[in-house]
Amino acid sequence: MTDQTVTNGAETGGAPAANASPWDKRYYVRTNGINYGPYTGHQLKAFAGEGRVAGSTLIAAEGDAAWRRADQDENFAPLFAPAAAPQPKPSVLAVRAKLMEAEERAASKFGHRGESGDPAAVANFIIIYDIKSRGSARLEQFIMELGPATRLGPTVWLVSGAHNIGNLRNQMVQYFGSTDNFAIIDATHNKIGWFNMGPEMDARIHRVWKN
């Protein structure tokens, strides 16, 4: 997917079914300069209800040539329509400030898989992996959706989010094959989890790591 043409490269062929729902289309989302997706219209509709997608969030359906604001899409615009009750006319600056605030809230929530909204539950994680059996693109997207993340090296990431290290390890296993391995360090709570390191490495980790 590029900024010039928003597509996953798949050719669907043929005309769409007459009774196909517009919410069945697949969309990409762009926030903080990062592209996420694809997601179905049903998923983005739910994200909008949760405040993870704002009217000013940029979206594009598969095959579109350009990004557009969610509130300018014919399907999503009604989700962001103002209330029917009469309201005092706000100033242009006030409207702009509210739009920026909504966009910032959506950007901070989007891609955050943590279930807890308590800031005290947020932890810092270091993820280190070695993938030989398959590509890492899906894994990298998963990592970016965990919360604020930055790559420290080709296969080393620093991530923060409200996650439990055991649950996070179990979620990551699906992206690894029998010849791959990874380790996760919860730097906030002094915990470590790993996968497929082998018995010798398991013993070395248990010998060195002290909780």
C-alpha cells in the first residue's frame, strides 16, 4: 500500500453483488503517518463508536487513489454528523481546536490493544525476535498496533501499552513458525517471556534472570 494508490494488490474481478453491504468494503486508516489495515467497514464503524476513529481521521477503501477524511466518506459521514439540537454557533478557532482534540484522542487510542484504561497499568516492553520461516510484515503491524512503538534495531522493538506479558506472548506466538523464536521483556514489572528458545537457552534464562 502506498500513498499514491491505496490497495492490497488483490483483483476481485466482476461486478459487486447487488445486495452487498457497503460496510463489507475493506479500508485502510492513516494516523500519525502510519498506515493500518485493512479493516472492514463494520470494524471502522465500531472504532468510531469507541472514539478510535474521528471525523478527521484519514481513510481509504481498497483501490482508492487518495486518502479522505472519514467524515467526507458517504458511508461514515453520518456517524460524525452534529446533533440535531440547536447549538450556539462556535467560533472558527473553537471548532478547529475541537477537531484537533478529537484527532489527537483518536490517534492515541487507535492501534491500542490494551483492555485497561488505567494509566498505571501501562508498561514498557522490549521485543526481540528471529524469524526464518515467514515474513515479518504482519508481526510488525501487530507490534505497531500495541501502542506507541519504535524500532531499536532490525528485529528489536520498544513498545508501551496496557498489556499483560503472558497474554502478549500468547498473541505473538501465532506469527511465528517452528524455526522462529522471540523474547519479551516487561521492563516496568521486571518480567520476561519467550518462545521456542530451546532447553539450553531456557536453563540459561532461568539461571540469569532474577525477579
